[in-house]
Amino acid sequence: MHFPYVRNSIDAIGRVCLAAVFVISVPVKIGNFSSVVDAIVLRGIPEPIAMLLLIAAIGCIVGGSALLIFGKNQKLGASLLLFFLVPTTIIFHLFPFQSRAVFMNIGLIGGLTLALTRPNLPEGDW
């Protein structure tokens, strides 16, 4: 594109849309913390570790989304979100196979991978 403001605006909208999927999950994870821990425990992970994993997941989602949205370090943001998404997909959606969730997450993994390969925005561009 020959218009950097248009490209940067479209890029920002895309990053916000990508991060929105993760951001909307945070209130549920925090508000139903013990229920989410129980769901993790049902997958065979001991409760103390499940609690730590959920805290780490919330941190990855919040930090990764903020970094991705604001573009300062979108590669780190995308990496944090992938660090959360890939194991979550494997642990919760492959066995038993939940095709809708798996394929939605594959799409998100693809979008995050694109964010990893794109150049960071110049300083001052949002």
C-alpha cells in the first residue's frame, strides 16, 4: 500500500480483532477462577499446578493482547498468546476432538503467526 496511514490503520484494526478473541475470555477466567481450575484438574493436572497454569494463562492473555494491540512489541505479544493457545488447544480440544474449537484455534494460530512474521510498526505509529 502506498498510504502508510491506511496500512497502519488496517494493521491496527486487524491486531485489535485478533486480540479481542483472547481479551473477552479474561473476565470468565477471573470470575470463575475455581471452576476453570476444576476444568484443568479434570484433564489430569494436579490442582496446585492447575492454579499456577491458570494464573500464567491470564498473564499471557492480558500481556500478550496489550503488546499485540499497541504494536510496541507485537512479536512478543503474539508469542505470549501462542504460548497460551497451543497447549490449551491440545489439552482441552484434541481429546475428545472438538472440531469447531480446534479449527478456530488453528485460524488464530495462523493469525498470530502472521503477526510474528510482520515487521513491527515504526516508533510512534499505533
